[in-house]
Amino acid sequence: MAYQAGEETPEAGVYRCTNCGAEITLKAGAAFPPCECSLENWSIVRRT
């Protein structure tokens, strides 16, 4: 499942941009930021 910038993070983990591969670590409830590549689709790669 992909998440858009501004949506709430459903669970803590490492998320990867589905376009450029950039990774970010977010806590549950945090808002997804826009990606540097301007395509705002994040998917979880590892739960923390």
C-alpha cells in the first residue's frame, strides 16, 4: 500500500519512496513529508 504526503503514518517504521527509493523513518501518527523527487508515494519497508 502506498501513502501520500500529508497522510498519517499508520505504524512506526522505515518507509521508501516508490519513485526514487529515498528512505525515511517515521513514528506512528506522524505525517508523511513530500519526497525530494516530488512524487509523494511512500510504502513501508521495515516495521520498528
